[in-house]
Amino acid sequence: MSSVHHHHDRRFHQFDENDLAVLNRALGGQPPEVILEWCVENLGSQLYQVTSFQPTGMVIIDMLHKMNKPLPIIFIDTLHHFPESIDHARTVEKRYTATVHWHRHDHAATREDFAQLYGDELWLNNTKEYDFLTKVQPLEQALDIHGVGAWITGRRRDHGGLRSALQVLEIDGSDGRLKINPLASWTNKDVWRYIVKEKVPYNILHDMGYPSIGDMVNTRQTSASSSSSTTTDND
């Protein structure tokens, strides 16, 4: 199954590639708080944060909270999260004033429901289909439902691969939405320094040898220096 997009003719924001180049030059070297301030001032009610409450996403939530500018949050419940990850999401809801919108597969409310529809090992047999059904499709629907025109992610250049050239602002080629990566230039060390200093809540699995946390089916404990999980794209 492939994703179907309906947004090529929609303009969610007023920026084109030239504007983005200028803005990236202006914002690229700025602290995340300045980037977030710009977003809140210029993108209005169509601006959301998409996060699975990984450390980078938690830093952004905490910064917005301390700026007294909480944004609505979209959280994709893949139905395969660790119980600790769901507990952590509930903690975030209680501690911060941001509204968290939970979204998941249309026809499954639990991992068991999902297994009845697709079998126990779709994640193993067809990773692409699994990712589409548990993450991509629910996210696309959530972005549509909430009228999201711009969304903040926790992606960083030091995640490697295609992210090594990550800009602060980018237009998503698939649907024309604006994606903002305010911590693009931060390192893992920067993130954890902030979390410790500001006493930001984090997933307790990080204390148990899980440096990076995705779904239960594809996350393994590793040494603290390497990661072997597939986290969701937005952190």
C-alpha cells in the first residue's frame, strides 16, 4: 500500500524556496528559543509539534513551556510502544500545559487488534507496510484533521544519513507543509545537558540501556554509545 496525498494544490503558508533560503540563513545560527519564537509569531494556529516524546522533543516542549507559548502536540500511538513510553506520554500531559492529541490506526485500538488484522509479525515481514499503517497513515490523517500547515520536529543533523544536511526550515515535498527543526544543530550531548539542567522528564527506558526508543518490536538495549532502534521520524 502506498500513501496517498491530497495537498499538492494547497498552500499552507506563504513561503517559497527563496524565502526559505533567506530565513534559513537568518535563523540557522540562532538558539532554538529564537527559532521557536519566530514560529509562534509567524505561523499562528496552523503550527503544531509532532513528537513521540524522545529527548529532543522533550527539550522543545520544555522550552515552549518556559516561554509560556505551549503548542498543541500530535502524538502517534503506534500501538506497539513500550508501556514505559505510554507512561511517559501521560506524565508529559500532566506536567505541561500543552494539549496532546493522540492518533492511531483507524481500525485498531490495541496491539492485539492490530495483530488480528495484519498478523503478529507484519513489522518483520513487511517493514514498509508496518511503518505506513502504524506511523505514516495516522500522521497524515492527524495533520489533515487538525489543519496543520507547519509542524515542529525534533530531528537533528547528528542523527546522520540524510539528516546531516538538515536545515532549520524545509518544505515537505510530499504535501507542501512547512517542517521546522529548531534543534537541527544540537548534539545528543547538548540535548542531555539541557534535560539534566532543566530537570526535564524523560523516558525511564533511557536509564535501562536504551539510548533510542522506538516500538517494542524493533528496539533493542545497546551500549550507551550506539543505537539500534528505528525511532519515529519526528522524535
